[in-house]
Amino acid sequence: MKRLAGSLVALGVVALMVTFAVGRPAIAGAASTRHASARDVLEFQTMFGNHAPFIGVPGAIRGVTAAPLPWMIKSVHGELEANGQLDIDVDGLLLASDPSVPANLRGTNPVPFFAGVVSCLTTSNSAVTPANVTTANFKATMPSGTAHIHQKLTLPNPCVAPLVFVTSPSGGVWFAVTGN
């Protein structure tokens, strides 16, 4: 009986060792495969809708001026790939329910087009400097503030610490920027 119990314990230990040994390479392989195929420079599911103190010229970030009125954003999903492909799906980018916004515009999008801006830190004449690259204009629904921005951009090399903005048409003032 003792011999049988000892054999069962040994068999259990061997089974655990095999499971552990087999499981670890599969996990490591999956992680390295993900890393090897990862092309995203930046993936985001949050953006900061501009509001005080990020309003107008004082709220400029890397040369992109903030909108003169506060905005809010319900949801967003975006990706910036190493090859410059920028994809932003935004839902509910709207003027905020704020006393500074005219009552009839609160909770609406009055702008027919949005654009995307990627801002990178890069080098110029041996100095670190921001470089902003802008998409074409993309249709935004009025008044619900839904838009799909999908365009391949030529990013500077290097593109360090990228920020992504959703702006008014032609890369004007920013309504939302990556962050929280």
C-alpha cells in the first residue's frame, strides 16, 4: 500500500512537471510571437477632451492650439502603426455640457469634419523638436460626433513620444488628445 501511495505521488509530481514544462514554452512562444508581429507604435482607448485650463492658445500642446470651447468624448479606439497607418474610431466627440458653451450647442458636434494629427518629437539640426503630421479631413456626424479617421501618414524618423489629436478640419484646433 505504501509503495502504491508513493508511486501515485511520484506520478503526480511527474504530471505537474510535464504540465509546467509544456505550458511554459507555449506561453513564452505566444508572447514572443505577439511581440514579433506587433506593429503598433501606439494603441489607445482613451482621449482627453479639452477643458480648462486646456482652452484656446494657453492650451496648445506641441504647437496644436486647443479649441476655444470645452469638448468631451464618449469613446474612442485608435492605433498608430510603425508604417504611419493611423486609425481612429471616435464616438461622441461633442461640445461639453459646460456654462461656457452656448446652451443650444451643449452635447452636440457642430463640425462637419474632423482631422487627425500625429505629433512626434524628432531631431532637427541636432536639437529635439516637435513635428506634426496631419490627415485629410474625415466626415463627422452632426450632431452625434462620430467619425472614422483612417490614413497612412509619413512620420518623421525618429518619431519619439507620439501624441494623437482629433482636430477641427485641416488640423486646426484640437478637441481631444491621447491621454486621460
